[in-house]
Amino acid sequence: PPSCESGGGDKCFADLPPVEGPGGKPGPIEGPGCGDGTCTPPESADPAAADYCPIDCGGPASDGGVRSELEDAGIKINKTCIDPTKKLSQTCLDNLGRDAIDGLKKAREQCNCIRVTGGTEQGHLSHGPGIPTVDIAYNPDAVDALRNTGVLIDAGFGLGATCEDRKGKTLPCAGPGPIDHIHVEF
């Protein structure tokens, strides 16, 4: 994506609902830019993508900032973010809710088995900027790590962890069934 310096910064100035930045403070975080909770999509973007930045202007809540914080804590992320305004095979973390970041880091302290497979990219009904919801790769140790940090397991959609197959069908986290990922709402 283009950088703010190359003329894309003018697309980053519309107000959005507050998002959480580092330290749990509501956004905007610092100055204009897609990483501070203020952005608008290009006019050609899907109207449902109104909270998605067309470019990554940096900042602590940008995809790069969140990705670095998680990776520095030992959390793996399965794919790079190409363009959060499009439904692509990608994992984006722009303006991921602070509770999700902190919850992932706590779970990582329990096991070296946390791998994010879904974040704020298009294509999810319950994920998006400012929302503390992610998908992580299924692993029984990851389920135990979440449970040990206080996350409700098999909570259904709402608050907690729900295990799903590749098509999004809910399955018990203890099995049986072809569990693909854990949908976690922190």
C-alpha cells in the first residue's frame, strides 16, 4: 500500500467510533494516520468497509504496530495483511481491540501455541477494527491456555471461545470433529 508521504495521508482523517490503543486508551492515539483509529475508505470501497484503512500509515494501532507487539510476545500470525479493505487471503490486525492483544499475550504465557489466523480483515461477521475478537489456530493446548486465563470455553458467540470447522460451524472444543480454529471474543 502507499505510504502517507506519497499522498495517501489525506484519506486518513475522518472520525470513526473510538478504538482502543496501547494502554487501553480510546483512540485516536497520536496524530493523523490509519494506525490511530481515524480513516476513511476510498470511494470505491465496499460501504461495509467504512472502518477499514485503505493504507497503513503506521502508528501503534496499525497492522504493523499490533503485529510487532504480538510477535515480540512470541505470538505467531499466519499471513501478512495486503489490503484490509478487500476480501483476500490475509490476516490484518489494524486497530485490533486492546483486550484481544492483552488476552493473546496472557494465553501465550501459558503455552507456545498461539497462532492468529483471523483479525480485523474483511470477511468476518463479528471481527473488525476496535473489536477484541480474533481467530486462532486450533490446538488443545491453546484451548487450555485460554481457559487458564479466564476465557469461557464453548461459550457460543458473545464473550469467550467457540471452536469452529473451516466453514464456521460450531463444534465442542473437546471434539469430536474437524476443528479448524478457535473464535475468541475477549
